[in-house]
Amino acid sequence: MTALRVRVPATSANLGPGFDTLGLALGYGDELIVRTRREPGATVAVSGVGAGEVPTDEANLVVRSIAHVYDRVGRELPGLDIEANNRIPHGRGMGSSGAAIVSGVMTAAGLLQRDPVAPLHLDEDRLLALATELEGHPDNVAPALFGGLTIAWMAPNGPRFKRLMVHRGISPLVLVPEFTMSTELARSLQPKHVPHEDAVFNLSRSALLVAALTQSPELLFEATEDRLHQNYRGEAMPLTAGLIAALREAGHPAVVSGAGPSILVLCADPAERLAAAEIAAAHEGGWRALLLAVDRKGATVEEIRA
């Protein structure tokens, strides 16, 4: 029998102008302890976020993701006992579903690599492809898999990514509200066509954002301007839109985290992060301030004693 510990970070996608392209891994995440067994089936004991709410059998997203990988490589799924310690809030735009998918993909990869009869190694491109098949978009799963800042895109042969190191002077702040937001609803508010000038505006800002995050944090405020998706979604989460407006009026580079309703503030120093958290504390919405680091490792798997 094999026992693994799997850790996967939370993520923030889009980062303002980088819609469906840019993603950032955050130093806050979920952890699994996975043990194989001879008997078929799966059980999941959930603690933390989602306890008493998410499925605890084969319907669990982590288990479904493990099964998906085994099916794709033509192997028989072993019996599984899983302990899930979840910290990433659900429905808040911090990549909880992407983290569950990556947890499953990495668990499967770890087990397959340790198969005593026929070990199988899955490389980075295969891991990203498998996770994207389940998630639908690579912008959240890429940073969860590989850490840091990622640029993800779809090529004719499948999803691709480029990982970049984030400037060490950047101090992320995530503001998490009491209310949730459906990713499907957020996407439904997005128009199929946008004005030409808005598309050009976002192209310039997303290019500038890569430079700001990797080399020039002083450009973060301008680099996080967006005309492509946040304004269209604002009506569905007015408290988020209102707080972002207040933060930006005070000079803080605040954006919607993923599909929302959480807010990501890409601060250039810790003092700015505290000032932004104080503004959030005075606003309606029950905002919880998470003062985080950038996760530079991505998902990790280690074998432990069974």
C-alpha cells in the first residue's frame, strides 16, 4: 500500500487585464493524505472548508480527477482512503475547484510513478493537459500545478504554459467576503464582443502587468487596469465592485480575484498591504484579509509512512 501527502496552493486568475491567461499561485492551500487499499472504491474524510457539504465518496471532485487520470492512461484505479484538509474558500474566486482537480491529478501522478509493477511518469505538459480537460481552462490549474506567475494559452496540440518568477517586493493581499459568486454566472455576464479600443487597452495592460509583476512593481497600479470583464460582472457583485473602486481611488492596485467575489490587491510593500486591509475593514461585506506570499513551488507530492 502507498501513502502520499499532496499539497496544492490557492490561485488567483485574470489579475485584472489578463483574462483567461494570467494566474498567480498563493501561499495558502489544501492538503490531502491519500492511502491506497486493496478493496475497491473511495472514501473521503473532509475537514475544514466544505466539511459536511462536499461528497465523501466517488462523487468527490478529487476522486473523480484521480479516476480521470487512471482512465486516460489505461490503468485500474486502486481503492482509496483520503483525508482532505481544505483551507481554500469555495465560491470565492481563489481557485478551489482548480485546486481539487490538481490535487486529484497530482495524486494520480504520484501513485502511478510509484507503481511497483509498471511505474509511469507524467511530465508537466501531460499534467496540465489532464487538469485542463477537467477544469476547462488552464489559467487556474497552471499556477496551482507549477507555482509563481503563469501565462497559459491553448495551442493546436493542447494547453501550454510559461512560468515566471514574481518580484520579491510584491506582497499579495486577498480580501475574502462572506458571500459567494458562481463562476458560471460570472462568465454568463461576459459579452461575446467588446469594442476594439477596449481590446487594445487590455492588450497593453496585460503586457505591462507581466513586466510589473516580474521587474517593476511600481507599475502595478496602471498595469491592473481592465476593460474586458470586471465592469460587466460588477452588477452581480456590487460590494466587490464598490470596494475595488474605493481601493483604487486610494491608489491600491486592486482587481477581482478570478470570477470573484474576492479581491486581490497586488501591493508593492507590506505597509501598503496593511493600509488596503484597513480600507476593506470599513466596508460592508464582512471582508477577511489574508496577507499572503506568492507560492513559488506549486503542487507537491511526498510519500509518507502508510
